[in-house]
Amino acid sequence: MSENQKEYLCLTTNRSGNKYISEKMPAYSSGLYYTYISPIEINVVSKIYDHNSFILWHDRLGHLGSTMMHKIIENSRGHSLTNVKIPQSSDFPCTACSLGKLIIRPSLYKIGVESPAFLERIQGDICGPITPPCGPFRYFMVLIDASTRWSHVSLLSTRNFAFANLLAQIIRLRSQFPDNSIKKIRLDNAGEFTSQTFNDYCMSIGIDVEHPVPHVHTQNGLAESLIKRLQLIARPLLMKSRLPSSAWGYAIMHAANLIRLRPTAYHKFSPLQLISGKEPNISHLKIFGCSVYVPIAPPYRTKMGPQRRLGIYVGFKSPSIINYLEPMTGDLFTARFDDCHFDETVFPALGGDIKEMDPRTKDITWNATNLSFLDSRTNACEQEIQKIIHLQNVANQLPDAFTDSKKVTKSHVPAMNAPSRIEIPAEISERTLANESMIRKKTW
């Protein structure tokens, strides 16, 4: 600013929305500004460490931690801790805090410290049972490499199949990557992973089996975090599509394929790229649950008929092979990717499209007490059925009332616990029995 033909540099402050000039610095002819900085007085304050006073207020305030104790001391009054040094929680013992508080802290032995080579350590876990089942499957098992985060997922009908699936995957890895040997495998303490047969097999091929401490999930955190990540991806896939929750198996397998294409938190590249050394091609990805028109096999198509049929896309086996469901039956099929047409805006439902019901249509109610909504003919039939049911109940309770050993060989209404033959007194004549039968016919 200029004042009396002199230039000043103004330092301003904002107080309650208003601007104030805190200092004006005049300018030299050279264009520089000068100011005077007053010396700052140094006041040294040392805090004393009063252990007893701190423990007293720690107990009074409900066994707070060090951070919360700092906040309360700075923003409250009436205590004697103003000039008292607050120690860290690890610097003072408190038996009540040790017994009453349990905070699960992450393991410090992370990938930044431990950098195993590919397949040097594999971790696995099983998730389930999941309801409703996806066909025969109620579980899924995951395996993850501690170095590259490469993962493998398989569906299981029971936990008994986990051992066979794990052995098959170990054999597959040893044949596909002969230069990378599996040294350790870390599994939970389930019975299928602690059997002597499994330990003997791993010992014979030089694999060390590790089991975490029971109920300490952080020691097998990679496998459990993979299960959580699979579920976080699979649930939105089912929500977006019109597939029921019983299709969770297809969503889990598709999520496993997507995870192998994604970079991880510890690596810039995806697990697939870390293993193969090539950038993954994602041009074959389509929206899960969208409609796909797949070719009809030559034996089932005609010259002038449709050449494709509708399917529901549920993932892929490879970039050139897709999996799809038949909408009406829910059966799983495969098709060649290049021969299919996709419509990612339409999501068919299993069993066909659900049409809106006529508002005049009534739901079936088995315990209905009122039949007023039925038409006259249906009402009459319903009344007749109720009458037959009533007579059957009577026959079950009083079988003799429906039995005539002379004129009726067997009651047309089945009777439970009815005697095979009923003795009739000799004084009852044939005419009396005939008249009684005629009377019963008239009542019907």
C-alpha cells in the first residue's frame, strides 16, 4: 500500500471475519522491506513425573489410555496433573487394564520385513458352511502365496474334500513351476489339515506344515483377508445381477479371477503379471450376470431356426472360454468367447423373467378360514372336500358306524383300526338290515 508517497508491505490477520493490519513494513529505495524482530524470551518449563498422582487419576477416569489422558488434562480443570508428565501406557503397569482390555494388534512380521520368494510360503483357509448352498457346495477353500499374492480358490461340498483338493493343487504347482519349490504351508487347525496322513505326505516332499496358535487369526491373516476380500467382491456381483444368493459359488470364482488381475497393496503389479511377467489383457471381462447369446450346437439347431440362445454370463475359464447358465434350468455350460454376443444392460433371472401378477389373483392359503373369495363352483367343490375329510375323521374315530357286514363289504371311506369282522346279533333280521341300509343311502 502507499501512504504519504511511501510504500509499505502490510501483514494482515483475520479475526472473526474481519481483516486487521498487524504490521506495516516500509520499503527502501532498492525495493526491499525492513522490519524489526524483537527477541523472544525463552522460558524453560520442566514437568515432573508423579507416578502416584497419575495412577490415581488413571483409576478415577476409568482406566484411560495415555492419549485420552492427555486430552482430558488439557481440556479440563480440577485435577493435579497440569505439570505432570504423562507416561505411555507401556511405561506403567495396570493389572486391571491387562485383565480387562484386549486389543488385537496386527502382526509386525509383514511383507516389508519378510520377503519370501514365490511359493516359499503358502497360506490356506476354509470358509463355510454357507447357506443356501450353491448346488452341492457349502464351502470354499483359498490358497494364497505370501510373496506375489497369487491365489487359488476351489469350491467344496464338505470339508472332507479339502485334503484331496489341497494335494491336487500342490501337485499342480510343482509341475507348473518346477523352479520354485514349496517350502512352507500355513493352514488353520482344522482336522483335515492336522491329520497324520497329510503331515507324512508333506514331509516326504520336503514341505514344512505350520499351524497358527488357536484363535489367533492374525498369524494366518493373508488367507483370512483373502476370504474377506472375496466376499466383498462377490456380494455386489450378486446384488447387481438378478441371480439368487444360492449362486454365490459362481460369484466367488469370478471374484477370484478378478483378484488375480488386480494390483495388491504391497505390489504395483497384479499377481498374474508378477508370475508371468506380462501385462494382463482384460478385454474379455464382462459384467457378471449380464445376458449373453451363445451359439446353439449344430445337432440342436435348424437351417431356418435361431442360431443362438440366451444365457447368463457367470465368469470365464480363460480369456477364450466363458461360463454361462441356462436361464430356465440353471445348468452350467461353456462357450467360446469370440462366438458370443453380450448385452451388458440386461440381467436375466433364473427361471425366466418374473411377470407381475394380476392384482385380482389371490395367494394360495392352506389354512384359510373364509372361502368368500372363491366362485360358486369352486366353493361347492371345496365344501364337498371338507365334507369328505370330516367323514373320514369320523370313520377313524367310530369305524363301526360305516361297517355293514351283510350289505356293505367294505366302507368306501378308509377307517383306521377297524376290526376285520363285526359280529351282529342273531335276532336282527335280514329285513331290518336292508331297511337300515336304505335309510343311510337317503341321508347321503
